[in-house]
Amino acid sequence: MDLGSMALAGGFLEPVSPSVFQIHPAMPWFYGRKLHQQVPSAGVRQLEQEFLRVYADTADYFMESLYENQDAGATAVLAEEGNLTQALALALEGRQWEQAQLLVQPLAQVYRMQKRYPELRRLRRQVLDAAGHTAAEAATRGAGELWLYLVGTEASEAVELMELDYGEALNQQLLEHLLAQPQGETDPRTAAVYHQLGTIALHRGQLDDAEQLFQRSLSIIEGGKGGEDPASVADDYYSLGQVKQYQRRYTEAKEWFKKALDLHQRLPDQEEMVKDYRALGLMSQMKFEYPEAQSWYQRAREMVEESRDEETAVLVFHDLGTLCHAQYLFDEAENWYMQALSLGGRLGNEPRMAVEMHHLGLLAQTRGILYDDAEGWYLAALEKHQKLGNRRGEADECRQMGVLFHEQKRLDEAEQWYQRAGEIFESLRDVQRTARTYGQLAMVAEERGDLPHALEWAARTYRLAVDYSSQGIGGDLLLQVKAHLARLRDKHGPENFQEWWRGALGTDPPGDLDVDTSSIL
């Protein structure tokens, strides 16, 4: 038996992969104690510096490995996690900021890949404690570049996790610092901050602001080193496509998505290409160009199956389900939704399972005769959202249950579900969903012939819709509630309507209720 086999058999070595091993955790402590007993402190410090140099170089290599092969790179980083963190502590102690950044990058990347966000944020706090928590503090210690990296990655992560207020605050810090620097207006890092702020505006539905921010980012990159950073240019193209998508300007959205795809194909970046294919498929679907949508989705499907990317395959299966659903190909739609549900379950992706359950319910409801099946799927999705603590998802299912019973003229049950949904949306301060739920309660009251309560719910919807549209979003919602109020006015009589409105709200009723809703999809 060779020495390696003997070490494995004796427990001194533990396998990490077929070619990588780590020593027993007690051994470093044992050898460290012996070293301090036999070597003068100056010699130990020299060895520590050599240890730091070696692991800074190793960390740099690990970052390249993570880009080339995430799984193999992550395995290597985790095998050396203890040594990397020890080297990082030495770098921070000696204020060797460049080495500290090299060491923290692969650890942060792997933590993020594995969604170990609490550990990732503790790691950043540890480094910022040494480097400085503000740009000014970091600059006095010579750690300005390290501060930019740490705050920049945390800002990006906050946006990804939908912590929009926190992400905005961090990005504003970055923007203020960058614009104060020479050539800050043309710094690619400034472009990255504008892109992040644009993403925040997009999530909030502030589409005009988002478009302006993405265009600012794009002008910096294309005006400077755009040719050297096609990935960032493509990100801006894709995001501008999303803006046009949400504005329902689908032809323009397709143009931006195609520009993004062209760059991603040149790189090539298959993961981003799949995103582009799916976006182009959706835009074609929204334009009722079903054969073209099928072609884009099939390209995405072929690519994820070739790369064995099962997590994205779930999304593509769902896309194909929605395409069949839109064409009333119910059996085919059910087959795709069930494939997505099954694969999501095998991967342990419970949020995705809830989405597929919801769409299977929608499919059964669309068929018009499978109300019990629809109810079963909605309740299964509701249970899943409750288990996950997803309050918005829970409320969405409650509202859909209300729609299901409303469609069957079971008004008492519909009202109960709508009220349950409304209470959750109110607690979440989700103005749009709250307003839409109030509107549905107004319709229930109207169908009962209870005009006072219908007016009360519709007026509450109107006030929320006005507030929502003042932010530059929700125009369709405001048109819908105006049309509903006009119908209630005509039923109640214009004079009675005016009297009720003044008595209930203390103002004159709106005079622009006669609107055209034909443009609403």
C-alpha cells in the first residue's frame, strides 16, 4: 500500500473529488503549534507572507476556473475555503488590499452560487470593517478599489434579491463616488451603476425612468470601450427590450432582444442566448405570431437539453405550455405544464411547482367544465405558497379562487376569497393588486344589485388607480375603473351618482368617465 492509500485509510486525508484531497482538520493546528515552537516569530511572519502570496495566486486561478467550469471551480474553492479565509485574514491584517480582493472574489462567487447569502454578507462586513465602510474612509486607507468591488457586488445582489430600497441606496453611494472622480462620467463602472438603477426602476414599473437609465449606461459603454465589453452592451439591449415589452410595444421589444441575441451569439454565451430566445418567443406570442414563437422556444429547448440545464428547461417547458394554452391546444399545454411540474419537483424547486400548479388550474378553468380540477390545483398552489411564506403568491391564489367562484356565479364564496386576497395585498402595500381586487369586489356587489356597495368598492379602486397612474404606471387599470364607474353611474342615475359621490368622498365625481377600453388586452 502506498503512502497516499495509507493516509486515506488512516483518516489523515479525506477525498473531495477523485483527484483532490484535504488533510484532517486537526493536522493544521498540530503542525502550526510545532512550527511556532521551532521557528522564530520573524520566520513565521515570512512564512505567512509566502502563504498569502501563494493563496492570492491560487484565488486568481480559481476565478478563471469558475468562469470555465462552475462545478469544478466551486469544488476547488470549497476544498481550499479554510486556507483562503486564513490568507484573507492575513491580507486584512497587513492592509494588503489587492491580495484581499483576489482572495475574497472566489469565496464570494461560490457563496453567491450556492445562495449562502448570510455568509456572503458576513464576509463582506468583515472585509469592510478593515477596509472602511464609506468611500472616504476606504480612500484614506488606500482601499478604494476594494470598497468599490464590495459595495458594487452587494448592490447587485440586493437588486437580484428584490431588496430594492437597499439596492438603490447602495447604488446611489456608488454613483456619487464615481461621478466625483476624474472621467467618472465615462467610467464603465458608472454605466454599471446606471444599469442597476434602471433595473430597480423597471421592477417598480417606472418605465420612463428605467429607459433613460439604461440609455445612459449604453451611451457610456458604446461611447468608450463598448467594443471591449459586448456583454454589458447586450445587457442594456436586453433591458431596453424589457422596457418596450412592459409598454406593450412588442415590435420594438423584439428589435432590442434580437440585438442582444446577436452579441450573445458572437461571444458566445449560451445561457444568455437561451434568455434571448425565450424573450423573442414571448414577444412573438404576444403578437399572435405563434409559429415564430414556437421556433424561438424550440431553439431554447434544444440548447438547454444539450447543456443538460434542467433548471432552465423547467422554464422553457412552461413557455411551451403557455404557447399551446394561448392556441387552445389544451392537451399539449397540459403535457408541457406537467413536464415542468415533474422536473421542478425532482429538482426541489417548490416556487416553480407552485407556478405550474397555478397554470394547470388556469388551464382547467379555461376549459370551462373542470372547475373542481381547477379548484384542486389552486388550493395545491396556495398550500405551497403558504409553506414557502410567499404572501404575495398566497394572495394571488386567493384572488384566483375568487375569480373561479365568480365565474360560476357563486358570489358569496367569490367575495370571501376576494376579501382574503385584498387583506393580504393591503398588508403588502401592493397598490395595483389591491386595486384590482377591490374592482372585483365592486363587480360582485353590482351583480347582486347592491349598487351602494358596488359604488363604494369602485370608488376605492378609483382612488388607488389614480395614485398608481400618477407614478407613470397602471394606465389600463385607471381606464377599466373609469369604465366601471360610468356603468354604475348610468345604473344609479347621474344625479344620484353625483349626490352619492359628494356625500361619500366630499368632492365632485370625476367628469372623464366615458373612456374607450378597446385598446386594453
